[in-house]
Amino acid sequence: ILQMVDLTDSYSRCGYETLRLAAECNHFELLKCLFDKDLLTELWALRIAAEQGYLKALQWLIKERRLSAQTELGTGRTALLSAAEHGKLSCVQWLLEEGGSSIQERDRYHRNA
């Protein structure tokens, strides 16, 4: 699968598709390999997991990779705000109950979940 990834641009369509497939299949060893080879950033993975509703990937990133759910993801939003904006209720619920997010979080435009 790593041969499918465009080595010059981790944000390419191939990079996104590889992330999507790994997240959908809960293939965390592949995600770890992508991070270790600098083919994918953890913050981008966190953003995509929240936006697409990949709950198990989101949980893995926060629990195992120790990413902060409150980190601004380059979009002005946190994982909670991204999940809420895209209607990913299971991710929103988990982030509030166990992921360390707060209902008080706001983006750079002062919008909340």
C-alpha cells in the first residue's frame, strides 16, 4: 500500500485515500507506518478522522498517539468542532465523554459545537 502513496505530497489524493482506507479498516499499523515515514501528519489524520466520523481511528490517535483533542487542526477548528460541523455524532459524543473535549470550545471565529 505504501507504494500507492505519492511520496512527494502526503496530502495528495493517494495520501487521502490511503488514510481513508486505513481508518475505515482500523489498520492502525499502516497509519503508524505513514506517520513514521513522514508521509502523513498526525494532525491531518486527526482532522480527517473527525470530519469523516472514523471513531476508532480518532480514539486511537488520541489515546495511543497521545494527540490532544483541543489542538487546532489548521482549519481554525478542533476535532470536536470538525466532527460537529460534519454531523459525526458518535465522534462528538466520544470527544465530550472520554476524549477530553469541552462543549465550551470555540473556533477562531468564536463558533462552538
